[in-house]
Amino acid sequence: MAYQKVNADQRAPGHSQYLDNDDLQATALDLEWDMEKELEEPGFDQFQLDSAENQNLEHAETADLNLDSIQPATSPKGRFQRLQEESDYITHYARSAPKSNPCNFCRLLKIFCTAIILFIFGILIGYYAHKNCPSNATSSGTLDLQLYQEILKTIQAEDIKKSFRNLIQLYKSEDDMEISKKIKIQWTSLGLEDVQFVNYSVLLNLPGPAPSSVTLSSSSQCFHPDGQPCSEEARKHSSQDLLYSYAAYSAKGTLKAEVIDVSYGNADDLKRIKKMKNVTNRIALLKLGRLPLLYKLSLLEKAGFGGVLLYIDPCDLPKTTNLSYDTFMVSLNPGGDPSTPGYPSIDGSFRQNRSNLTSLLVQPVSASLIAKLISSPKATTTNNACTPLELPNNEERIVNMQIQTVTKFKTVTNVVGYLKGLTSPDRYILVGSRHHTAYSYNGQEWASSTAIITAFIRALMLRVKRGWRPDRTIVFCSWGGTAFGNIGSYEWGEDFKKVLQRNVVAYVSLHSPIRGNSSLYSVASPSLQQLVAEKNNFNCSRRGQCPETNVSSVQMQDDADYFINHLGIPTVRFSYEDSQLSELSGEVILQIANEPVLPFNALDIALEVQNSLKGDQPNTPQLLAPASRLRESTELFQSDEMRPANDPKERAPIRVRMLNDILQDMEKSFLVQHAPPGFYRNILNHLIGKSSQTIFYRSKWDMGKSTSSSTSMQNKVSLMSNSFNSCDVYKKSLLTEFEATLDGQN
């Protein structure tokens, strides 16, 4: 098949030849004509000289189906057929035969000998050409699990550890480019194609010259966020951990006010507190919990609070974990460069002045500081029951909080490389990790993320050097600026949004691959949950131990955010304690990249929708009918379309392409235009520890209770119902259009 070719001279600097944002109707990938392969392929006999042009004219209505990038190429075989079939072509120029029989015999003998010599010569050329020709033209569609295992068994735990140690040595560098250059050099040396930097100038909110402080008015005692007393010595020699205990993009300044314990800050907590106290310009004592932080801060800001002391209650942590004196950093940025919300930070973009994203002064503090603030011992355990930290209602605490931050424009760097697909190079599987960004505090998780993705690249490229390629293109991404609100991934996604929306099949996240315990923790979009469960069960059966599979569709707080939240791309993430993660993630990547029919389960989407409607919330009956229709039509789609397509005897290329387009786009129907702060626009996702109920629905129910308004709730119910219907209609309409296309070709 031939694809439209993109002129390299038209690409902007730094843009990949695989992702060209200037020609959104092209696939952004170019293929060279493989004449020998086409002449050998069956099925091209039916194409005439002008078949591509004729098909475009006769079936112009299929332009909306994104088939312009896969138009059949003109086969030269038609010209060879005319030489054989059009006798006039030969007889018209044939000379009259001489009448001398001996001469005729001699001429015939010469022709015969010449033909024999040419035949033998042709065989020799063909033999050596085939022998020396790389085998990369062989489709990998027939690859099986055994080959996947051969590829992945080359991943060695010792190589990952060595790479991890080398990366950690660069951790203290003030130059963000040093780590990025290291990654690029390593990926290029492994053979990855078109590895490049993609840079964006973005607005970062950085810690000030000295750590923030909290002072108790009653005793005039000053404390740093970790609970240690303030001192001149501490200010001069502040550790990086202490400096980076702050909330990026918080308001800055000083606030002296009464502290009010709001517990987890949900709608019920605020409703109860506002009945008892005046909360205007007060400081909220807020626990991190399951609800998104940005959502809770929006409720506090709306209620009139002026500041927030944010902490993790020890009772919410595993018993073996002690973080009493630990500090932490949070970002109040929902995603991307705050100065260019919704559009990429490229040259010429309008910059907005947004040094802070909230009017609240927000300061993360340790549990030990909260214990001192409320004059109480740390959270205690009685009869195996943990007593949470809590400020008594009848006591008053007044504190003075001081926050210092600096806002600057800095360059955030992404590293992106490609492994070009063989048969469907215009379909991408994104594999994302992250690297340390200077001026941020990420701990060491970023290094394990980068080490594992590099080990996987090494294993793949060893096989590529032997002639193998995946059917679909695999794009490897190492993101910068993650700690400040997934800035690198957001900007890249906004920069190439149209191409990614059209061509990306799935996103595999390696954000936090090591969790430090023995349990496998998997997060996957509904359409990928069955694949993830199968891979987990297969691998654990080989080890002889199979714990219960833990796969959910919770919100991912990582660089997958943009691709789920704005593009509706199916996503999966594994976290484990050892190198088993590399095997599981690798098998999923390879299967998505190589299966002729994408290994997605459409029925699981419909089941996820129905499960999310379980509960006693009002207005649920209005959603049950469209959800039921979606399930019925999806069951028919699964049986009537998916099963035949998975049978090689019944598999038609155009039908497979149609099914894959439906499967990769089904979850896009569940994106809503607006969602509460911190919540996903993809309504298929829910919260950790909550029921499977749709978080979008639950958040609107909570907000309805706090505002005593039902109009907003009714509106959101309508939006959800429309999403269910939209998915059903999209699936049916695309099937109908492809059936019409097939009928027209027949």
C-alpha cells in the first residue's frame, strides 16, 4: 500500500518526520514503494493503472473515514499484462519473417540459447538478491507469544539497575538538558529512529530563597514545613527537601488567621462547618484524601477560605509507613503551561500572566507539625485502631503562615524516538516515562521509569537488527516538567493534537513502575482491562502463584492525563516491585502493536457504564435505558463483527481497518467538554477506593448537595446520557458506511 508523502522541507524545526502538524489530513508518515514486494503480493491483480484516482472520484464520500492516507497504489502489473494480452502491441511492430528455413532455424536456436542464459542468470540474481535482502519486509502479524517472550527475555534486571545508578548520578545537575542528552544518546545508540528533543518555554513556579514557615501565635514558635523549629542556621543551609515542600502555583505572601479543621474538605464537611463558624479568610486544616486536591481547593476557595495547611494523616497510610516528618510537593496546575492554557507553548503563542492559579495560600506540611499545632501527640494506635489527627471544635488556634515562591520562564525538554511500523505505520502506540526536571523534587521514581523504558527499547532493537518490525509504530517518550503539572506531555499533546487524535491507538504509562510491595497494581481503560487481566494471569501461572487480579479504571495522576482526559485514548499502567513489570508492560505493548485486530474489548466499555450506574443516587433511572441499549448493540458488534475478523479465513483488510478505527475511537464518545476541577473529562474513570460509580456523576451529586441546585445535576445527567447514545450511534454509523463502501467496490 502507498501512503501520501510529506515534504520534509515543510516541517518546522524540531518536528518529527513521523508527526507533521502542517498536513493534518496526511498520516505524517512516509513509505517508499517496495516494487518487489508488491509484485509478489496476492490481491493486486485487480488494480488498474488509474485505480487510485478512480477510487477517489467514485467514493469521495469515504473521505471522512480517514482512508485518504491508505489509498491503494497504482500497480505496474497492469502494464506487464498488456504486453501479454494486447497482441497488436507485438504484431504491429513485428518484421516479416525471412523465407529461408536454415536462417530461421539458426535465429531460433540463438533466441533459445539466449533465453536459457538469461533464465539461468535471472535465477542467480534472484537467489543472491533474496539471500542478501533483509527480511524486514516480512509482516509480524503471525508473531505469537513465544516470539514476544524471546524479545523480552533479553531484558536483564542488572541492566536496569545499572542504568538506574547512572541516572541518579545526574540527579543533582542544575542543567535540565544534561539528563535529556544522556537519554537521547542512549536511545540513539540502541538504534531507535529519529530520536529528538522537543522543547517548550513554559512558566514554572519555583521555591523561594528560603523555606516557608508556620508560626503559632500563642507561643510565637516558628516551624518549617517538616515540623523542625525555624532557625538562622536552617535558613542558610536549607536542604532541597525543605525548599521543595511547597505548592506550585499557590498564592504567595503572609496570612494570619484562625485555623479551622475541615477534615477531608468534601461537600458534607464544608456544609457542617459553615453552620458552626465563619470561614471567611480563615486557614483550613485539610487532609489529602481520595477526592482530587484541585476539586477540594475549589470548594474551599468558593467558601471564602484564605489559606490551607495540607497534610497526610498517618492513619491513611500503611502501618509499616512512617512519614511523620516527611515533606512533599504538590502542583495546583491542572496540566500544561499555565501561561498558554489549551494551546501549545510555541513561538508566537500569546502568553497569559498567571503566576498563581488560586487565591488561596497553600502550604504542604508534615504530620508532626500538625500534631504540634493542635497540641496533641502524634496519631496513636489503640487496640489496632489508629486515632486520626483532629483539632477539637471548642479550641482556637491562630497561626501566621508565610509562603515565598518565584515565577520564571524555563525550558522543559521532552525526548521522543520512533520505531516505525511495517504494515500500519500511521497507527501509533505511545510508551511514556518521565525524567527529572531541574528545579523540581521528584525523588528517584523518575530514574526507575527511565531505566525500564530504556531496557525495553534495547530488547526491541536487538530484534529489529535481525529483521523484525512491529506492524504499528511505537513512539517512545520521556517527558519533562511532570512535577509541575505534566507540562511536557501536555504541551506535546497540544502541539500535535490533531495527528494524535486521529492516529494514536493506545498509551502505555511507565510513570511509577516500582511501588515497593509485592502486589501488582494495574490501571487500564475499560477496553484494555481484559487484555491486562489475561497477561497478569498468564504470567502468574508460570510462576505458580496467582493473586487476585487488581485492574481498575481509576484516574491516573501522571503524564497519561492529557491522552485520557483530552483525546480519549485507551491507556494502561502497571506498577510492581521488580522486573516483572517490564515483561507485563512489554507483552501488552507488543500485542497492541502486532495484533491484526486490536486486542480491545468493546463490551467491557458497556459493562463499565452499567456498573457505574449502580447505587441509590437520584436520576439514575434516566441513564439506565441508554446504557442498556449500548450494551445490547455492543454485544451484537462483538459477535457479528469482532469474531469473524479474528478468523484469518474471513479477515478482509478493509474490514479489519474499519474495526480497528471503531475500537480505538469508542472511548472518545465519553469525553465531556467541562468537568469539575481535578476530575477527568473522560467519564469512564473513577476514584481509588470509591465504588465503580462514575466520578463525574458523583462530583456533580456532591456539588448539588452543597449548592442546593438541581439544574446543574440535570444538565450533567443529560450529558452522560448523550455520551452513551453518541458511542452507540458512532459505532453503528461507521459500520453502515463501511458496508456501503464494500458494496460499492463489489
